[in-house]
Amino acid sequence: MKKILNNPADYVDEMLEGMVAAHPGTYAQPVRRVIARAAGAKKGKVGIVTGGGSGHLPIFTGYVGTGLLDACAIGDVFASPSAEQMAEAIRLADGGAGVLRLYGNYGGDVMNFDMAGEMAEMEHDIRTTTVLLTDDVVSAPKEEAEKRRGVAGMVYAFKIAGAAAERGDDLDEVTRIAQITADACRSIGMALTPCTIPQAGKPTFEIGETEMEMGMGIHGEPGIWRDAIKPADEIAEEMLERLMADQPLAKGDRISILVNSLGATPAEELYILYRHARKKLDALGVEIVMPLVGRYATSMEMTGATITVIKLDEELESLLKAPAECAFWRV
Amino acid sequence: MKKILNNPADYVDEMLEGMVAAHPGTYAQPVRRVIARAAGAKKGKVGIVTGGGSGHLPIFTGYVGTGLLDACAIGDVFASPSAEQMAEAIRLADGGAGVLRLYGNYGGDVMNFDMAGEMAEMEHDIRTTTVLLTDDVVSAPKEEAEKRRGVAGMVYAFKIAGAAAERGDDLDEVTRIAQITADACRSIGMALTPCTIPQAGKPTFEIGETEMEMGMGIHGEPGIWRDAIKPADEIAEEMLERLMADQPLAKGDRISILVNSLGATPAEELYILYRHARKKLDALGVEIVMPLVGRYATSMEMTGATITVIKLDEELESLLKAPAECAFWRV
Amino acid sequence: MISSKTLSAALARIASHTEAASEELCSADGALGDGDLGITVSKGFAEAAATDLPEDIGMALLAIAKAFQRVSSSSYGTLLATGFMAAAKMEKGKTKIDPAGIPGLVAAARDAMMARGKGHLGDKTVLDSLDAVANALDHAPLEEMINVAIAAAAETAEQYRGKPNKLGRARMFGERSIGLLDPGQLAFLRIVEALRA
Amino acid sequence: MISSKTLSAALARIASHTEAASEELCSADGALGDGDLGITVSKGFAEAAATDLPEDIGMALLAIAKAFQRVSSSSYGTLLATGFMAAAKMEKGKTKIDPAGIPGLVAAARDAMMARGKGHLGDKTVLDSLDAVANALDHAPLEEMINVAIAAAAETAEQYRGKPNKLGRARMFGERSIGLLDPGQLAFLRIVEALRA
Ligand SMILES: Nc1ncnc2c1ncn2[C@@H]1O[C@H](COP(=O)(O)OP(=O)(O)O)[C@@H](O)[C@H]1O
Ligand SMILES: Nc1ncnc2c1ncn2[C@@H]1O[C@H](COP(=O)(O)OP(=O)(O)O)[C@@H](O)[C@H]1O
Ligand SMILES: [Mg+2]
Ligand SMILES: [Mg+2]
Ligand SMILES: [Mg+2]
Ligand SMILES: [Mg+2]
């Protein structure tokens, strides 16, 4: 297995230990597999928690930080954390103003986070709300949009809801803004190679030299369909077309766009994708605000990219641009 | 070829076009393949230029920005830019206070940058100096340290010299500080897989499932020796031992350390390496200042990592911590 | 009558049988999801089998639920934990399970799991297996219960093979899931099979 | 006497011969460096061959140097540009090269390249090839010059095969470079070979 690790069973714990050691001013791990802000919960501020599997850095746990998340429960690579860990994350995020659970729509995560919410409510009397990201347009048709899975759109949701919480909005308001943000995000992914889950030790799927996976999630699973590798411009074109078929964009619209590497794909190639996206959106008269190009939500060392578009109103735009800071991102 | 691109011959130009389009407030490309600060040269400030091949983002051109570089000449993937482009970069970086050429020690780059300096001096009467990074400890023995190649240590040199120039130091002083910084850096690299140069279309070397390259440069070439893959802790241990054999560290020393991914290696695995390095340095009583863990100097989508240690004095430490901003890094 | 001891012995058999089936289940899940089901199930039962069960059968079932929650928080692990928890509530205070109550326990588990996972019968999930087993057991003679349960689980899996998945990750594969066994239904079959020996 | 026309024809032959040798040179460079030498050399000569050369032979040589600088800034391309530049300075104002002057031109190129690349004779680089060719041509009869140059280039490459590289990327391979041809010396052999046909 071509990975840098010790015992695969220790992968996640050693990774978290190293991350906290490298950024002690940002992260703390008060409970095993739960990362919280080093400074602890902010009194009177609405807490925001997320949770999900490891192997996606900066998602999930990397986005704990000022103007972003308060705490995160972390599972094994690509596996849900336990309800108990999620309940701990809720407890650690609580500053007395309630806690928003903000995460991606995956069956296991939803069941566990629901249980965790019930536990936190029962044991610590913490009021919680839920907003699910369902931004992957190809994971269900528009009529069943609530069944879609959550992918890189989480980055925008963490940022925007985080800014709302940081400025002092109450739980209902933070929840409302998070929901508007989630509703405004559309994503799609593609991949050229699989990745290797440490404990499995072999690639998550097989794919030919001239093939690519389309409709890629972030858990190493195969895409929804397979296609022949195409030139970057055609890939970007198809991805944008599918996003815009779901959420039309017109002259004067203001959006942000995230061109994200799934891991191995270098920044150079993200810029080649961005170049085409920018041309296309320019031609439509769509205004791009604070484009993000880089590694924001990964699947270990997978080769591939995702594109997320979020349609902004004035409020979302100003929250997106508000200051934020974690070890992986500073705005 | 499993890469996201259009015509391989357009790879670099399209990448640069996308990069400038994504960050118009940071980068401009006034001359083909020369990236300068969007705001132009700062009057009265010493300019700092670098240059080198593409495929290393954020190195080289990504580090053009406030408190960092002023301009950069970019070649094809892993290939030196031309002397003419370097001369243009010098011209664009010049604010009337002279220009430092700060780059990695590679035969082709040195010859071209020397020519470029002669051209700039002749044509535009710009005073220039040179500091070469020679931080890769395994690329030549200590007695011939001046023959070593430059790798990720460049990140520290750009940051520290950039801060000195930004605060208004004159050319001799910026050059002196850059040289001290270069002298204080030691790096070593390892890789698990090769990468693919777009125009070549096939991997730069072959390597078995259980082998790793040690003494890796950043141009896709094979390492200096080959070994069996070892646990992460042993890899980190060996890398640090070799760095410390060259530049001993003792109780009370203050250093910064850069654990850098060559591209595909995920942040998770960098933290596993950092964890061991931190333990070892803690045990020695060495103080770590502003550790950097992430993708700072890459070789396309190569799997592997480099470790750089820089020994700090008070001046270097304060310059390292000074504000800086480019699209890839904010301090 | 089933005591905590009987339960422990059954868990040990399931743990070893699902461990043997782990690869099969992972690859079934790999075809329609993230390929972790074999690990989820075998790890969960191994943890449950390794747990010292209290005599109170309700508390024993609770301990099993907690074991699942500890080690396997994928959908299936969480659902099984939910099912065991529902059964635990019904058996609290007793030291034996009356076999006649078993169909009711399975049905209670099914209902709790439906509530937790927001699933419906017919979605091609483990819920359909539980439903079929609960119904089949209702009139089964005591000594035939295990065989009846196995048959019902096996039939359910085969019967749904020709239908599309409507829930969980497998839903995303739509028509492409037709012809494939639902991994969760297959896992359930392997679990009840282990009760035989 | 060699005119700009002769030069153009020779460049065309070198371009096609080095294009054919491109893979060989890349793999020789791949074993000891970054594997780009074949591309550097063939691209450089193709660009030079495609350049309209002025009649002034000095300006023609300058145009060749510039062609190399434009398209190939790897070490070898820069060194060849430097060599052509040195020759250009000596021939400025003439319209023909006197063959008797050729050894001197090669020696001038060698010296300029030594100054630019800070290399020494014996480092196992193209400098040794140039040095050997310059010396061998010194007393060669006119009609034998090309064959003498080829023989000198071939001998140099073979002679250095058994020695370690002391300059450039190949230096890093130390003792492991023993037994391998220096890619730059091999490239030089392919260049002079092309003059024959
Ligand atoms: N919401 C649900 N309700 C009932 N059963 C479900 C649900 N989601 C998944 N399942 C069952 O669980 C199986 C997959 O389990 P598992 O591999 O643990 O899921 P995942 O890895 O996607 O979290 C499916 O084959 C199905 O039988
Ligand atoms: N400083 C130097 N002086 C003279 N010749 C050199 C020098 N460096 C390299 N060479 C020659 O150039 C060849 C390599 O050329 P090239 O592949 O262009 O180098 P790189 O890709 O490392 O820049 C070597 O085999 C050697 O003959
Ligand atoms: Mg699964
Ligand atoms: Mg799972
Ligand atoms: Mg080379
Ligand atoms: Mg080169």
C-alpha cells in the first residue's frame, strides 16, 4: 500500500494527534476523536458542529476555527463517527445559545446525529437544530433533491453559517442562514483514479487508463457513471452544464465557485478547469465572487475534482467574505 | 494519461491564465510566463524575483504576493524559463532599489539567471544580487554543500527575505538575510510514486508496490537511493536524523519545520509524519515555531513528502512571523 | 427459553460466521455503496460477543446495542443497535426470552429501525428481511423457528434482487441495482444462518 | 567555405537526426537526470532550422543562439546558445566560414560554455566532447574533418563512460553514473553525426 502510515488501525488517531500538535492555537481534542476550538466554546455564541469520516481534510475537522465550526466528531476513514462522539461534540460546542448540527446527508451520519441530538438534549439540556447539505446534483433527481448527498458545498455552509454565528445571530437565525446556504449550493464531481482506505489496503475501485468516473462522491466509492477521459474544457463544460440545469444562472447573478481537488489533482489542473468555467460564466454575464480553487474537500489521494456553485444574495455574500481562520484557510 | 488538461502543449499557459483569473487582486501576467504582483512593483522597495519550472505550485509563482516575491519567471513543467523571461521578471520587480534573484540551485536556472542579470543590468541599469537555495542535504556531501540543489527551503527564503524587503531593508541587507536564511535551511525528500509531465505523457520513473525513493528532488526525477517502504515513524526518524547530522540541533534551539506534500500525499499523512517529528524534537528540547504542514512545494501529483528544518535566530523568527499574503498562504 | 448465556453463545457463532462472510459482504456493499458492510457487521458482532452480558436479558440486549454503537457507526451498525435497543426495552427485568415472544421482538426492532432510518417496507433494505422474518415466525413451531427465519431471509433477498434499491447509498445506483442482492439483506441472511449450528 | 545556406542545410539534417535520437537521449538523461535532453536538443535544432538565417554568418550564428534560447532553456540548450553566441562574435561581418577556422570556433564555444556553466574539463560533460573535437580538428585534412569530429565525439563518450559525472544533475548519482554514457556527450555525438550525410 503506497501510503505514509504506521499501523493502519492508528491512522486516524495519529493524524489527529499530529494535527493538534501542529496547530495548538487552533485545535484541541478534549475527547478522543472530537476536535474543538482550542479556546473552547464561546459563551453566548451559537455553536456549530459537524461530523463525518476521516480522510477528507480539510473537511471535516479542519474547519474548526474562528468564524467557522466549533467542534467536530471524527470517524474512521470514510466512516461515520459514533452517536456518542457526536453528542460530545455538541456538548463541547455549546456556549449556552444552542447548537446547529451542520453536515452532509448520509444515512449513517443522519441516524447517528439524530441520536446524538436526542442524547445532548436529554443529558445536557442543549437545544439543537439540523441543516443537511444535499448539494450533489447527480445523486438524486431534482424532484427528490432532499435525498441528495452532501459534498464540497459544506465548505460554503461552514463559512457562511460560521460567520452568522460569530457575529452573534441566535440559533434560529443561524439555522435559517445555514439552510439558505445549503439550498443555494450545487456540486458535481469527477475522478480519474481511486484512493486507498488505510485499513482496506487496496484501491476502492478499478478504472482503465482512458476512463473517468463522473458523479463522484467523497467516500472513495465509484462515480454514478463512467465516461472516456475528455479534455479539461469539456469536463468543466459538462460539469457546469449539469449544475446550471439544476440551478439556472443568468446575467447579473452573483455566485461563488469552488474548484476543488479530491486530493492528488494538482492546483495547476484546477486552474485549467477554472479557466474554462470563468470564460463560460463571463460569457453569461454571471459575476464570480471570491472564487475558491484548491484542496477544500478531499478523498485521500484520489485524482479528480469537484465543482461547487453557490448563488449568493447580499447577506450570503457578506457572510462569505467575513473574516475566518482555521489551519487550512484564512479569509 | 490520467490528468485533467487540454492540449499538453497549452498546460502551462492555461494554468497561468486560470490562476490570474482566479486571483486578479494578487497576480498579473504582464509578459507571457512572467507573473508579477497585481499592484506592480513597489517604489523604493527592493524587488525579489524567482524563477523555475511549472508543476510545483505553490512554488514558484504562487508565492508572488505581499511580504513575499515581486515577480517570477515560469518555464514549462519542470523546465527552466528562458533568460529573457527572467530578465523581464527582474524588470517588473524593480522598484528602483535593486533586485534579489532568489532561487534554487539548478545548473540550467543558474546559467539563465546569470544571463538575465547581465541583460537587466545592461538594458535597464538594475542592480541585482543572487542567493541560491542549496537545502537538499542528500544531493551533495557537506564539504560540497554549495553544489546541493534547492528544494522546499525556498518557502522559508521567500517568506523571510520577502518580509525584510517589505519592511524596507536595502538590497544588501535583504541579500544578507536571504543568504542567512538559505544557509539555515536543510531539506530531504522521499516519494512513493512518480508523476507525469504533461508533454511526456508517461510517469517519470517506475517503482514497485513496496519500494520508496529516498533523497527525492522536486523535478520528478528518481530519488538518490531506493528503499523498502517503512512505517511513517521510521521514515520521519530517518529524515530528521539526516537533517540533524548535517545541522545539529540541541536543547534550546528554535526552529521552524515544514512537512510538505509532493502533491498526492494527503494532509492526514503529513500530520502522521509531523507527529513523530514533534515527539523527537520535543524530547531533544528543541522549540518549534510556526510549523508548516501542507502542500508548499510540489511535483505535480507525486506521492511523497519532504521535511525542511530551518534554525532560527531572533531576526529570522520575527521575519518569518511577519504578515504575508498570496493566494496559497496567509501569515 | 433463551438466557444471557444462550445469547452469548449465539453472538459468538454469528461473529465467526459473519467474519467468514466479511469479504462477501464488503464486495456486495462495494458494488452498491462504500464497501464497508462486512467490516461493520463482523466488527459489531465480535465486540458484542466479547462483551460480558448481564443476567437481566433486557440489560444484556442493551449491552449488545451499545457494543454496536461503539464500534460500527455505519448505517447498518446503527440500525442493528437501534433494533437491539428496542428489544431491550421490551425484555427489561426478565432473565429469559420466551420464544413465543420472538416474532414480537423482531417486529419491534423493525419498527424502531424504520423510525430511526426513515425507511419504508419495499425500499429493498434489511427492513424487508426483518418484516418477512417477523411474519414467518408468527406461526412457526418452536423447533422450526431458525429454519423458518433462514428461509424467510433467503427468500426476501432473492425476491428483492430483481428490484431497485430505494434507500441509502445503493439508491443512487437506481436501475443498475436491479439484479444485485441488497447487501443489508444478504448480511441479515448470514446472521440468521449462524443461529443454526 | 560554409555559407548561411550551408548552415541552414546542416541545421535541417541535425534537426531530423536528433529528432530520431530524441527518445534515446531522453532515456539517457532519464537515467541520470530529468529526462528532457532529447526534447531540448531536437526542439532547439528544429527551431534553429526553421529560422531564416541572414547572410552575415555572424548574425546567422546569433540567430541560431537566439533560437535555442527561445525554446530550450534546460542546461544543454543554454550551453549550446552560449557556444553559438561565442562563435557568432568571431564571425561577425563575414559571409563565409573558412574551414581552417573551425577548430578555433569550437574552442571558443568550449571556453564560453565553461565560463557560463562554471564547469571544468574532465567533469564528464559536453565540454569534454568539444575539447576533443577542437583538438582533433586542429590538424585534420579538410575532407576528413567531419569523420574526425565524429570519431573524437564517439571516443570521448566511450572514454568517459567508465568515469563518474562531476557536474549537473548527473553529479548526484555519483558512483552510479559510472558505466553510463553522459547524455550531453551522447547528444553531441548525434549532432556531429548528422553533419555527415
Ligand atoms: N435508512 C435505512 N433504513 C433501513 N435500512 C437501511 C437504511 N440505510 C441502509 N440500510 C441497509 O443497510 C445496508 C447498508 O449498510 P452500510 O454498509 O452500513 O451502509 P453505509 O456504509 O452506507 O452507511 C443496506 O444494504 C440496507 O439494507
Ligand atoms: N554546468 C555545465 N557545464 C557544461 N555542461 C553541462 C553542465 N551541466 C550539464 N551539462 C551537460 O548537459 C547535459 C544535460 O543537459 P540537460 O538535460 O539540458 O540538463 P538539465 O535538464 O539538468 O538542465 C549533461 O549530460 C552534460 O553533458
Ligand atoms: Mg456501506
Ligand atoms: Mg459506510
Ligand atoms: Mg535534463
Ligand atoms: Mg531539464
